[in-house]
Amino acid sequence: MTPAARVQAAIEVLDLVIEAARSNGAPADRLMAEWFRARRWAGSGDRRAVRELAYRAIRACGEIPVTGRAAMVRLAALDEQVAALFDGSRHGPAPIRDDEPGAPSGVAPAWLVRRLADSGLEDEEAAALLDRAPLDIRLNTLKAGAQPLPEGGEKTVAANGWRYPPETRIEPSRAYLEGVIEVQDTGSQLTCEVVGARPGETVVDLCAGAGGKTLALAAAMENQGRLIACDADRARLSRLAPRAERAGARNIETILLDANRELEALQPFLGAADAVLVDAPCSGTGTWRRNPEARWRLTEKQLERYVAIQSRLLDVAAGLVKPRGRLVFVTCSLLDAEGADQAAGFLMRHPGWEVDRPGLPVGVARGDGVRLSPWRDGTDGFFVARFSRL
Ligand SMILES: C[S@@+](CC[C@H](N)C(=O)[O-])C[C@H]1O[C@@H](n2cnc3c(N)ncnc32)[C@H](O)[C@@H]1O
């Protein structure tokens, strides 16, 4: 593909991403993979270049653009080399008209920018939500030593964390294939450390998804004790077993929950858990580095729904913890509504609990918890609070 044809291809991909963002369709990554699957003639250099252009254009537009072309025109206003490729050449985009507007720039849609500012984020901190994320891995201590770590990593502040440049391809390494390492953001690893799971304990991971954090908890428990991984999404939870197998994690039991009736399946664990992790569904404002188009999808209504489900899941979790046990609340969001306010609401509703603020090597105190951010801490954005039952 010529450089101009790559720009035109990125515009077409962006049209799909924009349409999907409007209709709650597939994520950008998947759309791009599908687009290239139908164009096998495109080489790996083309794929990389088109992806890169598309993601740069997504990051450049705060509000959802009208078209892919409007998004690329915005990028062209910031990058002369991209602008020069609007040259009308065969397979390339038509020249930019003098009166042609680019999509609005900015960090996110206006309402979200306001909410971030109200949550205490400075401008640079908000802008850094769109930086490119490095590749972080967690050394799986259940298999440590079985294979050497891929070269080029630097130790992070997480106990078993290593960081690689963003473009590193870790998947073909033997260490990855044999479950010696897991891809996991440093912030995510730290939130697992906050749970303080120990061998022999009973630990519930209430929103386990495909088990990213469950596997870290299993390693901390050295495969001893009971680790109950729950989720209301059958497809996600079903991806946990093969991952656990690869990681050598053998103390995990899975429970599929009925959303809104979670406690029905959790009766045996009422008041029985040493620790419960609530890695709650959230807006994901802390993960825009990986899914920058997610900020075009979020609406105020959806945010309200997340907030409501988070409080409900915290109440469910509280019923599972034994006296002196721990409840850890995590969201990958920097909005107070999904962080400090949620923690404060929990303490109001549950007087028999006290705050046990985690002492982390990074992050800053926010309300009753700790907040991690890409700008300050080089991690995905997270809020984490720990409560202890009296
Ligand atoms: C932030 S994700 C969890 C990510 C996962 N812990 C990890 O580390 O990979 C939130 C999860 O909550 C789940 N969820 C949503 N509603 C739920 C409910 N009512 N009960 C339990 N899980 C729920 C979603 O299916 C999703 O997998």
C-alpha cells in the first residue's frame, strides 16, 4: 500500500469504529482485525501503519467524530506528514478542502471531561489517559523458574511485575506459552496485592471475568485454600479454566451468578470468606490507553448504571466476609462516582466496617482509598479501597 492508501484505509476502519461506538458494536481492536482478515493482501507493515494511524486519529478526537475522514482531518491538522498524504492520488484520500472541518479535538466528550475535572484530575493527568500503554507482565510464582523471562524487561513496583516496550510480542515466548508469565498491567497487579490473599484462606473473587486477577490470587495463595471465582457472564467465566490450567492454578472453583440474584448461588459462603475482591464493572476511564474509543461509547446513563451495580455488588460482598475479614473494592476508573464516593457510600450503609487503606508504593489517597493514574504512576487508572469487618 502507498502511504496515502494507508491513510484512506485508516479512514475506512475509523468509519467502522465510529459506527460501532454509536451502536454499542464491537471494540476497535476486533473491527481492525476483521477488516484486515478480509484484505489478506495487506502486508504486516501496512497493518501496523493503518492501525497506528487509526488509533492516533481516535486519540486526537474528544467528541465522537461524524466520519472517519473528519477524524483523520483532525489528525492531519496536528501532523503535517499526514496532511501531505491527502493528495488525491489513486487509492489515497481526496485533498482537504479549505472549509473542511476536522472532528473536535480534546481528551473526551465534554460531559466526561467535566466529570474528570470534578474528580480532581488535572489537565495533564486527564490527557495522559490517552498515552500509549507499555506491556506489563506478572511472573507467575506457581511456575517461576520453568522458563526464563523474555529479554528486555524492567522490574516494576509490583512484587512480580516486569515492563516491556508497548510493541513487544510476548505471546510467542515459551514463558508465555507455558504460563510462566501473564500479561497484566502493574496497577492491576497492585490491586491484587491489596487483597493480601494467603495460603489456606477462603477468598471470593466476585467479578472474576476471565480470571486476570483470580490467577494472581491463586499464585499468592500458593494453590492452598479455596478461591471462588464468580461472574454473571458465562462466556467470560468459561475462559478461566484453560487459563488456570496453563498457569498451574489448582485451587479455583467457579460459580456462575445470576445477575440481581447473586446471593442465591453464594449461600455456602455467607460470612465465610477471609477476603472478597469486588473488581466491579465500571466505565473503564482508567483503561483508555488500551481502548481509546471507549470514551465515545460511554453515556451518563451508562455511568449511572455502573454506579448502581457497583453499590449493589459491594452490599452482596459484605455479606460474604467473616468478622475481621477484608473486602477490597476496585474499579479501573478515575471518576469519584466509581471510587471515593462509592467507598464513602459503602461505609454509610455498613457501620460495622472500617477503612484499612492500602499502603501501596505508588498512587495517591483519594477519599477512603487510593487512586492510581497513568500520569502519576505509569499504570492504568484504578481506584482501590480496602475495608475490614469489625
Ligand atoms: C472489571 S470486569 C472484571 C475483570 C476481571 N476481574 C479481571 O481481572 O480480568 C467486571 C466483571 O463484572 C462482571 N459482572 C457484571 N455484573 C455482575 C454481577 N451482577 N455479578 C458478578 N459479576 C458481574 C462482568 O461480567 C465482568 O466480567
